[in-house]
Amino acid sequence: MHDAPSPAQITEAATLFLRERVMPALGGFQAATPEAQAAAGAVAAATAHHARVAANLLDIARRQLLEDPAVAAAEVQRLQALLDRPDTDLAALNQALAEAISTGRLSLDTHGLAEHLWHTTLAKLAVDQPNYATYRRAIGA
């Protein structure tokens, strides 16, 4: 068991800090000369961009930490059925799936493969890009 704060609370706090404190502060720097101001503006813009990237990465990490274990369990079950293997190691099952597709043993004509790929894609989008318009339409949001 982990003590408080939880990883989700830590990442959420870091994200809020970056967005609410660091990014606004980066835009307020005043340099003495126009050249220095231009250079400072370029640095601030690049730093603000990296802060947004960092905040987005923290959002992804938080969503991964909060991901429902049932999602991974369902993926394992689908892969076991597709591959006719009892393995429970998700990475090994995905490697076996990739090999089966690459050798032609499985194709989109294989019963259940397209459905598995669709469900897996939606689960990944839920973590990586939950506001992606096509994903939102696909889940009926």
C-alpha cells in the first residue's frame, strides 16, 4: 500500500502547477533591449510549449494510473481467444499477435480480430487522446 498522496494526486498537482503557475509566469518576462526581449520571448514561447507537453504527459500518466484493470483483463481474454493461448502476460500476447499477423496466420478476415483491434484502439485513445473528436463520436459522447 502507498501512503498519501497517491500517484494520481501527485500528477494532478504537478499538471495544475505547470498550467496555472509556470506557463502564465513565462509570458511575463521583460528584457531591457528589443533584441533581448525578442530572444526572451522566443525562449519563453519554447518553454511554454514544453510546459504544455509536460502537462499533457502528466495527464496521460494520471489516466494510465487510473485505468480500469478490467480493460487490460478484457484485452488479455480477447488475445487468448484469438491466439488460442492460455498466457496471461499482455506484452507476450501482443507480441504473439503481431507475429501471427505478420506471418499471415491471422488477418482481418479472422473472426474477432477487427473487433479486438477496435476495442484496443478505443482503450488506448481513452488514455492518450480522450478529447479526440473521432474517439468521442465512437463512444457516443
